Amino acid sequence: MRPFESLRRDPVLLTLIGITLVGCGLFFVFAGDSSLQTQIYWAIQVPLDAALALGGWRLRGIAHTRYRRFWSMIAFAGASFTLGDSYQFLHTILAPGIPSMSGGMVQTVCFAIGMTSNVIACLIFPQGLRSHRERFVFWLDATTVLVGGGVVAWCFAFNPISSVHVDRTNASVTAALVLVATFSATKVALIKNPPMARIAAWPMVSAAMIQGVSTFLPGDFQSTEHAYVFVIRLLPSVCIAVGPWIQVVLLRIGAVQDEPKRRPYSLLPYGMIAVTFVVFFMMLPDTATSQLVGATVGVVVITCLVAGRQLVAFHDNMQLIERLDQANAVDGLTLLANRTHFSEEIPRLLTKQSSMLHIDLDDFKEINDTMGHAAGDTLLIEVANRLRAAVRPGDLISRQGGDEFAILLPGAGPDDAALIADEILRLLAVPLDVRQHTVVTRASVGIAPAMPGDEASALLSMADIAMYEAKRRGKSMWVHYTEDMGARVSAEAVLIREMAQAIENNEFTLVYQPIVRLADERLTGVESLIRWNHPTRGLVSPVEFIPLAERTGQIVTIGLWALGEACRQGAAWRREHPEAQNMSVGVNVAGRQLRTPGFVSDVAAVLATTGLPAGNLTIEVTETAVLDDEESHEAMVGLRALGVKLALDDFGTAASSLGLLLTCPVTSLKLDRSFVESITTVGRQSAVATAVSQMASALDFASVAEGIETIEQRDLIKKLGYQYGQGYLYSKPVSPELIVEQWAAARVRS
């Protein structure tokens, strides 16, 4: 439903307008009976004041929390008005006197308290003034208005030339409060994130303006002999009462609150200059000389010309600022909203349940690497166009950077967001010609719920979590954010933070699993495996922290520590035990470590420091770590040049490339345990194990079978031609001391 239609049908607004129209009609029906008109006037004030109080209290509960104090004070002001006007109405009924629309002492005090509450609410509301200069300019404007208001109050209320205003004190208080309220309410209506929409704010601003004008109207406008005087004096109460209820309706229907167009200057001081000049002319005596009149006119004209020149300059500056803001609000490549503008727009667009999408292109790096950055830019531009085609009018699309995009879908629930995500994936999957190449774009999409008041960073974080979950599940799909995902990420964040201190706190240790020669089952090597002895969690599985370490880059530091510790232990064994002279110490190395600049130099430094010969070190890497990766390949070549042995770990589990065996300088293949565990019962497992053994033999690689747990598996693996084996049949991963005990036991057996 459209906002104006909703406002037109709202029962509270209709009731307020109805009460006002009835009252205005009664003013004219009973024209000439000032006492009855005054009673009607005060009677109508009471429900209007109550509406202001109730509206403010209602908004206190449903508006954003940052507006709670503002609406609480508005509700308090309405309650003060209700109390004072109720007392005044009863007073006019029980003790009628001279008819007057100026209240007595009680009503005046309550009115002053209420207006003061309104003014304070407006003045203390966060104005978005960040710098000392902005605050200084704001208070200069405030002082200008207050001084101008003081001049008007002095000349017409407190010290009038004529005797029109009998109650000077009441008129002065009213004038001062109204002027300040006008200024404050206007500022609240025009700030960047106002507590109410403009359509709701301006009636309240106009209420203060009408009150101020009616205070200074001369002659018949201050008497109770004309019906229209009662109508004019009633209008401020009507305007200030309907404002909060308009805002209630807008929040209820989820209407988007327009952000006021901000000028780099304020017109209020210029308005007060004009008001002061008008008052000055009115105060000129009838007997003023021509010289005084001429000088006064000259001052006014010159001031107006200077002010006009300033306003023209301000206008030019504003146009320049708008052009710069527009340029700074969009991404230069895709012409979508940039990250900053997107975050700034979110509070304005979030008026009811909405959704946030975070989109990351799958494998975009391959486009840049294989086709060049120009091709990547062309693809990003086309992706932006397809995103525009997939969303609805009013949805906000932004490029967050690189190949990441975010979309805010105002008013879209989970089902609507899912339909839009499906459409995005469908459009992106349409083949695209980029520099004479056909490219099919895939993306992972995270969907997060968005509610009014949510912070932009939190929304993007939730959508980002869901997007990474989509990638984890296989990419090219969308996933809704759930609390479980958030809890998991929070737990991971804690683990990441604690992992950064684990090395310094000596919480990591290494255990070693023996590798035996199948021909005689003698221990010929070990594979070092890292363990985390957490001070409160106990033993943390590598399955939990190694993927996190790889994702955050902490694996580089952790891996370097593990390399140094394994080499130190291997060198100690060689010094102390004859059986360890030719023993190989295996260390697992992640792909991110291989791609780290200076990794080969780090390995050389560790070998030199610990005294372990390069031939006794085996670096174990997975196929995915070195597959089609030039940096990893160069590192492998450098390691072989040092004399370090290289093993392809978990062989057969990744997208194996036989060409990799010809180009990668490995020295051994390690058959993954998944092929060993069913080798005696599943024909396909046996076939793969056989093929790996034959390839290793043909290429003169050593062959190692992992995960041997039974004698049957050992016998079959040995029959297939494997040279080495490791698994629980021989030993689980153990401490260095238990490795020494195994050598001692072997000496006893021999």
C-alpha cells in the first residue's frame, strides 16, 4: 500500500483531523460567545496533546534504538501539555473569568516544561557532527537564531511599544521557546539520519513556526472576538500531534525514509537577518530623518547583496561537491555502488525485513592468470550488467572489491531472496565471449536476513559467512545464513586467535609414525604429525585447526616451527642412535608454504642450524598443492637441488594428472589410506593400488602405502610391489621416546 493511501486511511489521523474540524466548526457556530469558544478551545487541546504523548510513546517502542531517548522526551512533552491544558480546561469550566487563550500559571509552567523537553530532545539528538569545525558552525547558526529570536521577543513581547500584550512574561517565554523549538526541529528534520521522515517532521516544524507567528500577530489576532483567531491558535497543536502518528504509519507499512538533501550551508541565519531587518524597520519612529532612513536602506541593501553573493558561491560549491560525491559513490569499473556508498545507504533502505546477498565469483583468479587482467575487467563489467538484470527496481547492488559483489534487497524475505539468487546464478551461467574465448561464469552466493537497525558490517559478515559455506559445499550455489554458521565462525575466530599464541606458549608438539620397509619390516623413516595440547580444550585435532591455519596463513609460521622441530629431533636421533643414520624424517608441507617467497632458503637454514643432512629430510606435499602451480613447482625444484627428498602424499585422492609425475621432481608416492582400507574386498581399490605401484616402479619412485592395519592388507600391499608401509599394524603416532624403544626392541629381536 502506498504511504499516502495508508495515511489517508489511518483511524488515529482521521480522528485527530475530525476533532479539529468539529472544533473549528464550533468556533464559527458560537461566534460572539467568547467564553464558550474558549472552553471549546481548551477542550480540543486535551485530545490533541494526548495524541502527541501516545504517539511519542508508541514510537519509543517501535523505532530504532538510537531514537528511543528522542521519542521518550517527545512523549514526556505531550504528557506535560496534556496535564497543563486539562487543568486549564477544568479551570475555564469551574471558574470562568475573562476569556483567554493564554493559560494561567499552571498551564504556562506545563507548557514551558513540555516545550523545553522538545527543545532538549532536538538539541541533544546526534547531529552527525564529527569535527570541531562542524560543531562550531552548528552552534554559530544556533546562536544567530537565538539572538534574532531575542530581538523579536524584546520588541514585540517583553517590551512592546504598544500595550497589545498585557501578559509580557507569558508572551516572552512563549516567544523564546517557540523560536528555539523552530530552529531545533528544523535541524532534526534536515540531519543525515533524522528520527522521522520529512513528511512527519515538517508538520511538527510548522507547529512551532505557526505558534511563533501567532504570538506576534497584531490587533484583532490577539483578541477572542473572532472565530478565525481560535482556528489559528489551534493549528500548532494539530500539527505537532499528527507528526508522530504519521511516523507510526510509515514504520508500520515499511515505507522507505527519504534522506534529506543536505546543503553545505544553512539558510536559517539568513532568515534571521531578514527577520531582524523587518523588526528594525518596524521600530523606526515616524519622525526619522531622511538621512537615517537612507543609511538604513543602504545597510540593508548592501547586506542583502553580500548575502546573495555568498549564497551563489555556496550553490556553486554545492554543485561541485555533488559531482564529487557522485563520482566517489560508484565503482569506477562497473559503475555499481562502491563499498562506502553501499554501507551508507543500508540504514536508509532497511525499513522492514529485507535480505543481503554476498556474491563471489568462483575461480575468477584463473581468468586473470590465463587471459590477463583486461579480460578479467571485461568479465566483471558483464557480471555487473547481469546482476542489474536479475534484481528488482529499488534493489541496491555494489561491488565490494575484486570479484565480490553485495546486493541489498529491501522488503525481500528468504523466499524472495532465494528466487533472486537463482536468477543470478542462471544469468551468470550463460556463456560469455571474452577476447575470443568463451567463458562460463559461476558464483557462490550467501544470503543473510536483514532487519531495520542492523549494522552494515554485521549484515555483510553474515552474508559472507553463508557465501563461504556455499563454497565449502561445492560452489555454484546459494546458501542461507543460519545461527549455527555464525556460532561456528565465532568458535573458529576464537581458535584462530588462540592459535596465534600457541607456538609462543609451547602448546604444539610433534608425534612420529614409523615407516617400515616391507621386505624386512625394519623402521626406515618416520612421518612427523603435529598435535595441539590446548590448555583448556585439551587435545585439538589437526582436522580442526590445520584448515583454519591454511586459510588464515598461520600455517606458514606453524609449518616452519614443525619443520625445525622435526629436523632437530631427526638430528638428535642420528647423533644418539646408529639405527637413525639413514632414517628419513617426513614433514608435511602445505601448498601455501611452498608458495611463500624464501621457503627453500628457510629449509636450507633449518638444515644448517639443526645439522640434519638434506638427504634425511622428506618433504611431503599433496597433489593439489603443486598441481599446475608454477610457484610450487619452482619450490619443489629448489628443494631437490638442496638434496631434500619429495613425496606426493595422499596420492590418488585429488584430480590426479599423470603429467605431474613427469614434471614434478618427486622421489616417492604415498598411496592414500582410503585405497588400503578396502583393498582386500573392493576390486576397484585394488586396481588403483596396483596402478600406483606400477607407475612408481616404472618412474623409479619409492612407493609407500599408508593406513595398513591388518596382516591381510600388508600381504596384499607387499604382493603389489610396494616397498614401504605405515599404519597401526606397525605403530600409531608416538612420542620420540617410543621411537627409540622400538629400535631397542628390534635389536633384541635380532
